[in-house]
Amino acid sequence: MFKSCNVERDTEDSSSPRGVYGLTVQDTKSALGLPKGAMPLDSGFTGWALPDRAEAKLPAGCASRMGSTAPYITVTLSAPSQAEKKGIMDRDTAIHHSATVIREVAMNLARKTGC
């Protein structure tokens, strides 16, 4: 694993936190599989999104540029699914949010490493 961190986000009115999001960047020897019910990513990234989890594979060449001997670098988002469970948002909206965040993280990481 290269890096793992947690991010806490406030609600729109900042009265209580939404939850802690985990973000992990790691090298791996296997390609990503598509879990049941997951939405595949588009916009040039291989990966998938669920309401509470998403993964993206960085473009070819990123692993070696980041100093890894593994063929792949994956970025994983672990998001709290309380919003869907509490009825704050529906499943499709939660998946869309997870996909948007993981694409942005993968794009920024690829850009910073020159992939």
C-alpha cells in the first residue's frame, strides 16, 4: 500500500459530520473485477462504483512512475452508506457520487504522477 487516509466531511449546514471517507492508493498484481450491482466507470478509467465503495485503476505506466514493480495501481474509496440507509439519497445518486469522487481522485493522482 502506498497511502491511506480518512476525510471527514460536514453536512451542508455544518451541524453534524456526514461521515468519514477512506481513500487508499495501492499497487496490485491483479486487474479489477466488477462486483455484483456495481456501475462501471467511464471517462477513460477502468473501475466501478457502489453506494459505499468505489475502485479505479490508474492508466498504464503509472505503477512504474510511482516506483512500484506491480503492474497496477488502484485507488479505493470507502464511503459511509448511512445516507442511502437513512433515505437521504437513493442508491443511484449514492453510486453517482462515489463514481464522481473516485474518477476525480484517479484523474488528479494520474496527473500529479505524470501518467
